[in-house]
Amino acid sequence: MNIIMTPTQKYNDLKSLVKRSYADEKERNEMWEYIAGYILANNGNEIQENNLEAFSRLTEHKGRLAHIDIIVDATDLDKRAAEMEKAFLDSIGKAWPNPWVLICYGKTIGTDHELNRFFYIKKEG
């Protein structure tokens, strides 16, 4: 029997995954704020289902949520693209063979860099 989950149920499952994955409360809150910023719209009042769907696939796997920070130069688009491609491939190499999902949106840090997070499921054991 297939159970169809509502966006709110998927959102809550994702929040539970973040909670059980990060023991440190400060880090857990930072990760949730980052993810919620990607999946929520209208000042946090509306779930963007396409963005939620990418993350909700993570809840289908056993293990903990983990991430790799990717910081790239945001002042030169060509340089940014090259750095991003290399960082993305390096992240896949670090996460392999764990199930992985996506690089979340870029968030400006300082005046000339962008923070992206590569999220994946870290298998237990």
C-alpha cells in the first residue's frame, strides 16, 4: 500500500532527520535554518514543494544527515563556476558511497564569497 505524504509531513520528517543527525544544538539550528531557507517561501509561510522534494528523498535512507561546506569566490562568475565544479566533484568523492542529494543554494558570506552546502546521508557503522 502506498502512503501519500503531505508536504507538511515531509517537512516534519526532514526536520526530525536534522534533529537526530546533529547532536550540537547550535549546529543543528544552523543546518535547519539553512535548509528551511531553501524550502520555504513567503517569509517562511509556504513550502516550495520542488525544493522540499529534493530533501525529502534523504529521509528514505538509513543514516544521519551530513554536509560538506563549499565556499567559492563570488566576484568572478567564470572563477566561481570553475571552483564550484571542482568543489562539487570533490564533495562527491568525500561522500561516496553514501547516498547524496544536492548542493543547497548559495548564501553570501562577507562581500566576495558564497557558501553552498552539499548534503548527503552518512551511513551508520
